[in-house]
Amino acid sequence: MNANVLEKLKILAESAKYDVSCASSGTVRANKPGTLGNTVGGWGICHSFAEDGRCISLLKVMLTNYCIYDCAYCINRRSNDLPRATLSVSELVDLTIEFYRRNYIEGLFLSSGVVRNPDYTMERLVRVAKDLREVHRFNGYIHLKSIPGASRELVNEAGRYADRLSVNVEIPKEENLKLLAPEKDHKSVFAPMLYIQQGVLESSEERKKFRYAPRFAPAGQSTQMIVGATAESDKDILFLSSALYQRPTMKRVYYSGYVSVNTYDTRLPALKQPPLVRENRLYQADWLMRFYQFKVNEIVDDTYPDLDLEIDPKLSWALRHPEQFPVDINKADYEMILRVPGIGVKSAKLIIASRRYSKLGYYQLKKIGVVMKKAQYFITCSELPMRTVNEMTPQTVRSLLLPKSAKKKADENQLSFVFND
Ligand code: SF4
């Protein structure tokens, strides 16, 4: 491999690492005779997760890290003095094919800084995907970032070659986005999102009439929000996510804890570390909305605008609603069983299936995979000796279930409170 290209790759892969919106979920396309690659199986460079939880590998890279924009939260902003590089369309295409043939990757995640203007940049991204598909018959996974402000024509063309398209919201509130990224606004993000949605829906209608009508971004779209760079609450973030999930083609919203890369910029908070616990809680809340039938206003509201960092959002909801418990495992419906802390989707389904044959007790639930350490305070079943949340208090249950580190902190606070008093 050409040393110059390798050097560029090093720079551009490093520049791409802050974008987390690249899980390769949604497409299952096998290898066909006369084509190269597929969207399933293997190992590689950047690990992402498919919708079924399978780990897959992508070449995650930028076409260029030059950018005419100056977004405060971005390492690649034009005012930063850092090594810059640009791959030509053919260099990137050859690199992808070569990595694929060597079995390093199963697909490509391609983004770019904005050069000249959004359409000029988008056109080059589209050419990469087009050449891969049409010249090299590449059948592997392609995820393209749509450049904010790109035209409908180019987004439409991108959708013909990419499995997934994504446009990053980055900052949930427009006034904060404008403060940190003056060249962007919500319109430049939401317009391409709408083009993608229309493309996917039109294509699925076409395919109902004509079996071989071209597919459009069959894995739908995703987006990313940065957490902790601005003052938005978890409520602001999750309400926007919930609204985005109402859109039929939005598959995933990713949350990226703000990494303090531009410490000199006084518009940004001085974070010593990215808010990883908060990021994790947001993902848990996101799962509650997507798989546990929670509505966003049950997770966060005006009284609780931010997620509890010490306990997960499902446990937090349960402790705020002791009146909903205990749940009778042998009688309750699936939706209510799903709401019990310590019971996941798989266990809830197994409970419903198993209780048809016999009454379930402590040991059967344990065998099914229920985390009894948590669930015991919220359920009744045959032969369960424990006291439930209503016989104790939510505060007592909370302190019993706090992770060790949080417990130690709480004890220290309690001590200092006692001494100060
Ligand atoms: S447009 Fe993208 S690459 Fe350019 S500064 Fe903003 S976030 Fe960074």
C-alpha cells in the first residue's frame, strides 16, 4: 500500500473517531455471484454493533479533515492547527477494496469536513459510494454521513448507494447550536433528514409495485447528539430523541459524551472527563423508549429533568412509582412485567411463555435470567419470602440497590452532613 495514502489514512481515521453514529444496523445482504463483500459476519478495524447485537467492523474514516466551518466542539474545526489530509475518491475506493479483500473490514463508514460548500463535499462522498457499488461491485455495508445543507438531489443519489445515511443533530437546542456552530442551523440538519425519509418511503412504495425497483438507504438513518457541551437537560435531549423516533426511518439516536478537545474555547464547559455515566444513562433511557414501551415523559419531566446518575432509569421510575408494585409475575401482562427492574425483554417473554405450564417461583425466575437482587422488591410470585418496595420504603430499596461506589459516596455525604449539623 502506498505510504502516502497510509499516512493520510492515519490522520483521517484519527479525525473520524469522535463520530459515534456508525452502528451498522438494519441490513442483511448476502454475497452474490459477481459481487464483492456482504453486510454480515467477520472482524475488523472499528467495531460497531448490528441491530441484533452482532459486532461488525468498518473502515471509519473521513474523506478530508479540512473544514471551512468552525464548530466549537470539533477537533477538525478550521481554527485548529493540526495535521490535515485529503484522500482522493479513487484512493479511498482502492483502500476500501484492499481492506475488504484482506478481510480487515466488512464495510465503510465515511464522513467528511466541509470543503468549499456542502454540495461540493457531498458530491465527492457520493462518488466514493457510487464507484464502490458500480465499478467494483462492492456489496458490503456503506454508511455515509450526509453533509448538513446538502441538496435534495445529492442526498437522493447517496441513498441509492448507501445502506445507511446519517445527519448529526449535534446540539439539541438551536440557539445553543448557533452559539457553538454559527455556520449551522437546525434547518440544515432536518432538511436532509426529511429527504432521506422521503427517499426511503418512496422506495418501499415502489418496491411493493415493482419487485426490482432500486432500494434507498435500506438501513434507514441515524443521528448523534453531543452530551454535556451545552446546558441542555436530559429532558431536552430525550424529548428530541423521542420526536425523532416518531419518524418512520429513524433507526438510532446516538449520544456522545462531550470530549473536551478545544479547551481554549471559553464557550465550552471545562470538563476534565467526558460525561460517560450520563451518556450511559441516556442510552438506557433510549432503550426504555425503544424496547420497554416507556413514554419519554415517564422517564424525564419538569420535576425530574435529568436522569439519576446513581441508578438506572428503569429502577429510578419504579422507585418513583411504588403504587405500581408489586407485580404478580404469574398474572400480570407483558407490558407490566417489562417494567420490573431486573427483568429484560428476553426474560419477560420467557416468563409469559413458561407460566402457561406452571406457577413461577424464585428459582424458576432466577433460571430464566431475572436479576432477582433487583426484581425481588417489585414482584410477587410463589414462595417469594422477600419484602416488597411497599412494605419497605423506596429510599430503603434505593440504598440497598445502590452500586458500591455510589453507596460509599452517599455514606460520606451522610457523614459530613452529620458532622456539619
Ligand atoms: S462541519 Fe463537521 S467537520 Fe467541520 S467543524 Fe463542524 S463538526 Fe467539524
